[in-house]
Amino acid sequence: MKKTILISSIHIADAKNEPFLGDVYLEDGKIAALAPSLVKEADLHIDAAGKDWTLVPGFIDVHIHGAAGFDTMDATPEALSGMAGALPREGTTSFLATTMTQSDEAVSQALQNASGFESGEGQAEMVGIHLEGPFISKKQPGAQPVEHIIPPSIELFQKWQSLSGDRIKLVTMAPETEGGYGFIDEVTSTGVIASIGHSDGTWEEMQHAISVGASHVTHLYNQMSAFHHREPGVVGTAFVDKRLSVEIIADFIHSHPKSVELAFRQIGAERLVLITDAMRAKGLKPGTYDLGGQDVFVTENGARLESGALAGSILTMDEAMKNVQNCTGCSISELVAITSYNAAKKLGLSHKGGIERGKDADLVILDEHLDVQLTICRGTIAYQKEGLA
């Protein structure tokens, strides 16, 4: 049985309600009660009285390849466990293990490995898989190896979905490629989210894609047709079509701070989803690392291929959150929306993304600077800042 935890005298914030000062009681991995004041016996009491702390839902990263030296494409239980163990430090309590464009054999191995993986106690929960590629445009490959890019194939996807144990929840693809629209129609009919990414499509092509089920956009601005006043492209579609949820990598490397602000102002906290798109070097020292068989040169200013192309990020979710707050001045409730609530809603995770009775006890305590002080994954303390009483 998990320990009972009482968190008292803390600001409680979620996306649907105004923040309030109160108490939260956790039992058996769930939020059992919350109120302005609770009288409860607990195994552990966290008293925030006198501290300017805020309790928010745990972050959900729907696009992350790796961290702490591990990568989804390593296709080992140790890799997924290593990622799951590292992520609570940044406030992430749930994630989609993300693949990349590779051979059928390599993708199959990664998916089969993920099929049986279950996060351990005190780890971020792997709630599914994000299949990024190989059904993308050769005109917008980014760090995805061009030699492995292929047209969308529903037969191959069905094989992969079977190998994954039906754990693929989101697939990034280019709708305008041969067979793309039929592919979207087929995969979305099974409940999988079709995301527009690594796409060179036009406004008209994107409208067609949305009409057959596409509902998400992968890493806004990056590796997609840019906005032009005579051809809005994928970026323009993401800005104005309210049927789309939209990812953004807010590291100020993949996008200028003013571009991040523009996205927030135009798309709004209701549709924006913060992601890291991080690779294995996140949390490690600068150096040379592998990404899909390619050398990635990591410095404090990002991760790049030898060609200079960006190769994922070393961003953490707490850094992304702070960056957005710094450039927009948005509220804590809006930050909860873009770090947790929107992703949970998109993935159909009704038990996550909020602070309500009955939801998973996936919670993060932030200080007045939005620094992570403590992370709780399904009722277990998964990270505690050094020196925290």
C-alpha cells in the first residue's frame, strides 16, 4: 500500500479553477480529498505554511525521445526505465516514449520493447508511444534520416501497432504525401491521434487532412511549411484552425522568444502543448551523442547534427514552462493547461492533468520562481530537491 500524504497550506492550481490556498490528501496513489482545510492523519505531512509554494498537476510530455543517456530507440527495458526515472526531476510525471524514422527492424524492436514496459514506483509513467515518422516528407526531414522516410502505409502501421501492444497513441506524419489522407482516416478511426509534422503541405492540403481526422501539430515552426501571406502553410493552419492542438519546443533555440510569444497569443493556452523533443543528452554534459545512428554534437546551446541541423533538444519541461511565463506573463492556470491539462485531454487521460478527487496523485510543488521542489508520481515521492525539509 502506498503511503498517505497530506500537503497543507499550499496554493492549489489547475487549468479549470482559480488557484486557492488549501490542503490535499493523497491515498493509494490517488487524490483522495482537497479542501481549504483538512484534518487528516497521514504517513507524511508536507506543510507549506509560510512558503510561497504552488501545487500543480504533473507535467505530461507527449514528445520525448530520450534523457539521461537513454533513448526510446535503444529498444531496451533499461532505456525506458532510465528515462522514466530521470523525468520527475523536471516535474514530468507522464510521457509518450517517442520513436524516430528508422528501418522497419529498428522501429519494430523499439515498439516491441515498449509493449511490455511498465514504469516503476516513483517513476514517470509511460502512458503510450509517439511514432514520429517514417511517414513524413523528404522535403522536411530535420534530423530524421532521409533514407528511411517512406510513404504512409496502413499495413506497416497495423503491424507496428500490434507489436506495441496497441500502445501507439500518436503518429506524426505528412498528410500531403502519397496515401496520406487515407492513412489519417484509417488510424484515427482506431483512436490514434494523427499529427501533422515534418510536412511541406499547403493550406488546402492541411484542410483536407483535418477533414479526415488530423487533429494535432508536431513541434510548431520546425520542419514544416512556413507562413506566407499568400500561402499560410502548416504554420498558418496551426495558428487559425481551432480543431488543432499544437506542440511547441520553448527552448528559445528551436524558436525565437517572440515566436513563442506569438504562438501563445495566437493559439492560446487552450490549444498549446509544451513538449521537450529531448534526446538522450538531456541532463548530461556537453559532448557527442547518438540519435538514430547519427552523431549529435551537444553544447549548452543545443543539439545539432554535423550539418548544423537541430537534432531534438536538451530542454526540460520546467525550463520550457518558465520560458513561456517569462515571455508572455501568462497565469499559473494557463501554465497548467499547456504543461498538463491539454495533453491529458488530448490523450484521453481523464485520470490525469488536474487536481481533483479521484485523479492520479501526479503532482508537482513549485516555488515562487517556478522551480521544482518536489514531484509525486502516482502517490510516491519521485523527486525531492536537495536540502528540502
